Amino acid sequence: MSTQPSQTAAKPLRTGAEYLKSLRDGRKVFVDGEWVADVTEHPAFREAARSIARLYDIAAEPENRELMTFTSPKTGAPVLRAYQIPKTAADLRARRLFSEKWAEATFGLMGRSPDHVAAFFCGYAAVPSVFAAGGQRFADNLLAFFERMRDEHLYLSYAIVPPQIDRSKPAHKQSDPALYAGVVEERDDGIVISGAQQLATGGVLSDWIHLSCIHPLQPGDENYANCVVMPVNAPGVKLYPRRPFATKGMNSFDHPLSSRFDESDSYVVFDKVFVPWEHVFIYRNVEISRNQWWQTTAHVLGNHQAQVRYVTKLRFMIGLAKRMNEMTGNEANPAVMIVMGELAALVSIYESMLHAHETMGTVDKDGVFWPSKTTLYAASAMQSEFNGRMLEIVRELAGSAFITLPSSAEDFDDPQVAADLERYMRSASTDAKSRVALMRMIWDFLGSEFGSRHQQYEKFYGGASFIVKQNMYRNFDFKRATGLVDAALALPAVEN
């Protein structure tokens, strides 16, 4: 009998065109009070969808095969490294290089690309015993769906934070038991979910929604202590995105980033959504709902991908600042060199901590490699504070450059206006249009609504600051630190 993986279920790598076609599935997305019939053509989502499609095309290019794929244990076909469960530091490095390739294609601006939630499910599949604690069928369901995700190259987004309705009360004591997304009916063939959940970043662009809860739940909250998946176009699933930053008539010269990389954040309303048992991984279990994040590698693998993306974004940030300094002739100014040195130091700290996920990681009793929790949570804990400082440095370097730009790209279409712009708005090294294009990009990154959303996004990326710092507290080696103190206190007395 052959021991080779079966090729019968193998599917070729997903292309961008196939991905875009899959989005035309009747999903219920509402913007400005209207149903968006086709998110691939609506100006709010079209270019973001194409940016995701490009990621699939990058992964499918033959020259990227080794970098972007590994062999499916089930089919023997190449599948995305986003679904590779790391067993060694080399495996984690391979995942990092994969995610880095994708992050560079979006300049680190799409935080919920398909490799993000894929990393969480890798963490789940690495430790299925956590799910088996609620019954073996739930672990079996989880592993079967993980194989489907991997072999069909699915894109999942998640909604794992309850609405901000009344945070003074637990889920089951809200004014309406169906405010938070939870079970309202159990059937022989599955369960029915009603309520709302946030914050489905990328939900409009994904194939499936992963519904769970990362907030602490209490006894009595069992109806909300679930882990399930459903297609985005499942009957009863409705997405309400925040106001889009990409709008009709927006041009990529004046809005080079927001026109292309607004991945959108959505409230998800579940209106009596049926979920078959095969797509239920945790059912009404508060303890397992908590353990899914901390007793599997889900949280550290998902945030490993997040740090790869963030370091790429920081490289882009400092690259923008460097190009601006070169263009304005300030690069050799000692004061500029000092603040750029500070910015470079912070970027380098984050990159070094990312690499330490590999060098300081550990292998558990089941042979699963865990990224270093200490360095991961240290970076996350300080991200909300350091990110604001880095953005402030770029603002200081720019001075008044952003508020002295012409009104739009159309100003260059008028010969008389363009002549003035070229005379007075050029730099020592570039023409006026090139200078304005760079400054527009920096403003879009820093000061536009898109840029402001990103600042808020990074501030709370890992959750509230106190939660992330508690994670750091729980994972730091205080025993070694206090051991040094005890050793110093135990030194023999000396006499002078």
C-alpha cells in the first residue's frame, strides 16, 4: 500500500481571479443604507479586493513556489505556508518569510490579510486536545475544517470581540440576551446564532467568518462561549462596515494608500444564522473558550504574523521619512540625523524582537514550536506607545510640507497652474509632481482618515494596553530575576 499523500483531493493554488470571482456570492454588505451587490466593483472595496487578489497571484507564481508553499500532508499538493504548523525554528522562519512577502505587497497596511486568521487555526490544529476537552467530535470538526482551509486556500476573518453596549455587565446580563452573538437554538443538525459581534476587519473581503470571543466570559455566559465558522454569504449574516475611506471618484495620486489598502472593519450581525455541527469547535463552554487562545499556539502564531506585518509597515514608515529628507536636502542635517537615528533604533528593536521569536522559541511535549512569548508580548505591550512616538518623529521632520500642497492632481492639468507649481513646489532633487506625490503618500499614511484609523488600529492591535501588559507579566521569567536578588542577599558578610 502506498504511503504517499493522496492526490485525488488536490486543488491548484488559488489565483487572484478565482478569489475575486468567489466574492460575487450574494453576501450581505451594507454601505450608505444600501446593499452592495458586488464588492469587487463597489468603489469602497474594489481596490482592496484587488490588493488581496494580488497576494494570491504572488503565492501562485512558479518562481515563488518554495518560498510561499509547503506540501499538504493530505493531498501532496502545494499549499500556502500560512497553514504550516511549525515544528522547528526553521518552520517558523519559513512562515515569517512567507508573511513578509505578502506584507511587502501591501506595505504592511493590511493587517488582516489571509495569513492572519490562518495562523490562529494553525495554533488550534497544533493542540486539538484543547477542543477535545469538550468532546472528541469538536476536535475532529476542527481538524477537518483546518484541512479544508489549508487545501482550498480559504480566507477567514474573525469577529471575536462583543459589542460595546454595556461593558459593566457580563454577556448574559445584557438588556437583551440576543445582543451579543450567541446560541439561541440547538437542533439535531446544528445550532442557531443570533446577535452581533465586532470587529471583523477584512470581513467584507473574506470567504468565511470565524465567530468566537476573546473577552473573558463568566459562568452564566455559556451561550456566548462558542467557536464556530460560517461562510460570509450564509443566510442571516449581515456586515455593516465603518465609513469607507476609498470613495467614488478618488484618484490614486491624491490618495495613494487609502484608495488601495482600506481593508474595512465591520460589525457583523447574525440574524438566526444556522451553523451545522461540523462547523462547531467549541459549544457553550466558558473554560475552553478561554483556553483556545492561551493553551494552544493560536494567539502567539496569530500575533507572530501580526508582528511580521508591523515590522514591514515600520520599514515603509522609515523609508518614507528617508525619501522625504533626501528630497528636501535635510538628510545631512545633524538634527535630522539624530531623530532619524531614534526612529531607526525603534524599527530595529522591533525587527530584532521578531527574529527572537525563532531564536528564543520553544518546542512543547507534542513537538510543536512556540514563538517566544516573552519577546512577542514585550513588543505588543509597547507597540501602542512606541508607534505614536514614531509617527510624531515623521511629523516633526515634515514640518509644514503637508499643509502647503496643491488641492489635487487636477492642478497639474492646467498649464498655467502647473507652471507655478513646477517653479515653486519642486525640490532640489525632484520635479514638483514627484515631490507632491511623495508628500501625498506620507500624508495618507500619517494624517488622512486612513492614516488616523491606522494609528488607532496599532494602538489597540493586541487589545487594551493593560491586557497586553498582563500577558507580558504572566510570561516573564521573574524566577530568574528574583533568583539574582536572592543570590545577592545571600552573599557572605565581609569585613573591612
